[in-house]
Amino acid sequence: MSDYNFAYLDEQTKRMIRRAILKGLAIPGYQVPFASREMPMPYGWGTGGVQVSAATLTPEDRLKVIDQGADDTTNAVSIRKFFERTAGVETTEETAQASVIQTRHRIPEEPLTEDQVLVYQVPIPEPLRFLEPSEIETRKMHALEDYGLMHVKLYEDIARHGQIATAYAYPVKVEGRYVMDPSPIPKFDNPKMSGMAAIQLFGAGREQRIYALPPYTQVVSLDFRDYPFEASKADAPCDLCGAEDSYLDEVIVDDAGGRMFVCSDTDYCRARRAAGHVGAQGKTEDAA
Amino acid sequence: MYVAVKGGERAIENAHSWLAEERRGDPAVAELTIDQIREQMKLAVNRVMAEGSLYDPDLAALAIKQARGDLIEAIFLIRAYRTTLPRFGATRAIDTGDMACIRRISATFKDAPGGQVLGPTFDYTHRLLDFKLAADGEVPPAPQAAPRQEPTPHITGFLNREGLIQAEAASDETPPDLTREPMELPGSRALRLQALTRGDEGFVLGMAYSTQRGYARNHAFVGELRIGTVAVEMDIPELGFAIEIGEIEVTECETVNQFTGSKTEPPQFTRGYGLVFGQTERKAISMALVDRALRWRELGEDDMGAPAQDEEFVLYHSDNIQATGFLEHIKLPHYVDFQSELELVRRLRREAEGAQQEAAE
């Protein structure tokens, strides 16, 4: 084992973070300030998620870490190794087997259960930040439920582009009260947040904020009656497993501009192929 | 045929091995020791201690070695180590009036009790590359004088006696600590000073420079700049009195700023304050200028809309560890977000082309 406390942070710090998490769960969508610590990985690389995971993990937990939906992307590997080293918890790549899932930019395709916690890494927790740069002002706007600026922005999008030109980090409203940043997930994932059985925790280390969604919380993507929200993805099936319902990455395969689409959720794709589903280019992949 | 990207773990390990090899450089060249860095790269060590918020020259030297001389990376190593240290208590406030000065200058008085002490400064060197140093760095010992025994009074104290300089409000309140509590704005001056002393030297310098060039100009003179060692004392409850637990070197700068008065304050001099670990005078002077600029509200001055007057702007962007982390995180994969943008741009283009065609018809 290591010389560090279980999951790196000392117990007092974990307690402070747990308090912030509990407050966040009690006021869904509200950004709770917390005394974020300097972690041994850089700000902007998941320090908020790592601190929330560290405060959430128990020795019995099984952890899954994904980045862009994949377990094998470099930063996911790095964070998983960090917890293997400092907490000694079991890790897994199988969504259903994990009790805590830390994610960056995706929600797994497989529906999560009441026994699971989903921890999001958040770069900019303030959904109003790019409309109003001052934190003093945006906190006031949340307190007064003054979201007019956001609606004007969405309206201007429609006036200019004929649609809301936000493809990821698409703002949501939680239980009819707080406008919340869902972290930079593609808007395809937004509907999964609403009514989710698992606890959803959001950690922003650099910006020192934690927020949360208790199970079965109503989460609505902002829209207008005549311009309803639409979850979108590439209009194609996965070339490896044939899935039509999963979010797809576009991969450039040759110098001639050839491309293929594959599931961004690598575990979902793997499980489907293991169950015998085959996409248009799936056969040779299995042989390789 | 596309094969899912695998092997991230091995790639990371190999990259780390290569990094270690690069850090060492040519094995035929003798390896740097921590002592060498601490003694001969002292100003780098000082910067790492100041911005790392941890006074330990050996650890700072180790961090510089490990970081291959990248000081922000070294500061990051120190910060990450610092968070794991238990906190035993707080020391008494240091008394810079009792400083054993190696350098002490005033730009506002030709002479003053305690005198002008130039100390080890680059100030009047001609910046000519010394090629002799490439071959042989040994130097004859510098001339010595008997050290001053009595305390060196602060220059601003003399102005204070005439009531010409604004008196600072004394307070025994425990100052806030932004490493333990989330930063809440508007902050107190103590919080701002803490953020500035650990802020990035380049950022604070740039902010200070902007005030000199007219973005909230505040007419600063270096009333006093002093560098030296001070005793650090701590009250030990079991003993019932304070004992000296060590010495630290600090740089203190007090600026004297011309001030013609405002709606609330009479004409008088005002000050900016800088205090930084080690010999770090560029940083201490910059800090004092920015401190003064941020005091506009307290002194009843106008908000010129200058960046250096904007507390939120300065405090949220002065920390180089936050800044570099967030800046460099854009190297991480973003292909999920990029994919959603790709689809959006393609759709917008399709619709724009459709609209153009319709217009043409």
C-alpha cells in the first residue's frame, strides 16, 4: 500500500467535500463552493471529479473511469491508476459492474441503477459564464432566478441560425429551479440525466464548485415550445457493432477522407459485439 | 482497417521513461545536485517557494530538478506536496522591522536611519555576457562590513509621524486562507495580498506595469524595499510562551503613492504593500502596485474600468497553476464535443446552402 491516506485526501478534507456533496444533493442544481485542494494532477484535468470520487469511494467500491466514453483514453487511464495506487479499490471497464463511475464528457449508454454513483468532471460549472464573466453577478442571477439572459441567447441563436447552436454542454433546468451546466457532454446525453436512478455528482476543482442531482431528479434541456430540444447524433449506425442508438465518434481511416463511425462508449460496443451484434465493418475487427 | 485505440497505459509508461531520460540529459555530463540548485539557482528556488506557498529551499530545488527547470511545473510539484502536509498551527506575525537586512533601499529619501544598503543586486550591473563565467565561476570574497545591530525602522514610519501617509487599520482578525476555504468575493485586502504573493510573477508584473502605463495609474514610488531574514515565532500552548522555530528570507516593498484626495479621504500619501518569500524584488514591487490599484473602493477613488482595479479579474487569473492546468487541458481528447460541433456545423451549412439556393431561384 501507499504512504497516503485512503484515496489520497486526508479525512478532514474528505469530510469537507462530503458536506458539500450533501448540500448539493439537498439543493439539486445549486453550485456549492468548496475548498478545492491542489491535487497531483493539473487543474482542468479532472481534479474536481477526482476529489468527489475520493470523498465517495469506500474500500468495497468498484471504480470505472471513462473519458470521451472510453476506458482506455490516456487521462482515464491516468485517473484509474491514481485510485488503484492511492485507494487500492477494484476497477472495472464494465458499466454494470461499477459502483462509482467517473466520467468526462459522456454518460454511459447502458442505463445506470440505484446502486451506482456517476461523477462528472466539470471545467466551467457556471452555465451563465459565457454570457456574464463575473462570478459575483452570476451568483446573484441564480439567487434571483434571473435567467432572461440565457433565454435571450437561445432566442438569438434561433434568429440567426434557425436553431439553437449549442451542441454540447447544453444548459438544463433542474426541478424547475436552477439552470445548470451538464458538463461538456454532447446534448445527445442530456435526456439520460433526467429521472436517472443513480446519484449524479459534479465536481469542478479549479472553480471550487460541487453540484449534484439526487436519483430521479427532473432535468429539462432549455428550449422553446416551437423549437423543442432535440438530442442529436451522427446519422449512422456503429460500423463495429451496428448499434443505432449510441453516440458515435467519427474516425478518419485513410488519406482519401474515408471515415467510419464507432460507438464512443467502448464498453457498450464491446458488450454488443460479444453478444453477436456485427456492424458493417465489424467482422475484420474481430479477426484482428 | 480501423482498430480501436488501445494501449494508452503502455504509452503513458513509455512516455514517462523517455521524460526521465530527457531530464537526465547526456549521462557523460555530471548530474546536478540539489545543493547546487539551491546555492546557485537561488532566485529560481525563491520563485518556486513564493508561488508554491511553501518555504523549503531544498524541496524547491528538488522540484526544479524534477521539472527540468520548468518553474511553473516545479511550483505545481510543491503545491501538490503542500496540500498533503498536516497543519500544526499558525505562527505569530513576522516583524519585518526586526529584519536582518541584506538590502534596503528607499527611492523617496536620499538617506534615512539605517541607510541605503544596496546588497546583492543586479541593478547597476552592465548586462554583458560574462564569458569568463563559462570557464570558471570562482570569485574572490566580497568586502564585508560589521552588521547593523539595532532594528532598521520602516521609511513609511517617518511619513506616518507627520500624518502625511494614510494609516492602515490595525486588526487582530485571523486573515482568511484561500488554500483552505473557497474564495468568496468581494474579498478582504488580506485575501487579495495572499492571492498576489502566490500569484504568477509574470501576471502580477504585467498587471503592475499596466497601472504604470495609465490603466488606473497610481503614481507609485518605492518608499522602501527591504530584503533579509526574519525570525518565525510560534506560541506553544504547553510552554505558555513563543519560541523561535526558524528564520525565513523575505522581500518587503512599501510603495508611497501620491494621492490628491477623494470624496472620502483628505490629500495624503497612500501605500501599496508587497511581501514575498525569498529575494524576489520584482514580484514584491509588482505586488505593491497591484495592491494599491485594487484599493480604489476603500480610498474612494473612481473605478477607471482598468484590469488592475478589477479584483475578480486579478484574483481569478493570477494563479499560474490553475491557469496552466486549464490552458493545457485542451490537449486532452475532446472528440466527443468536437463530433457534436461537426454535426452542428454540417447541418448549419446545409441549411445556409439551401437558403442561398432558394434565394437564387
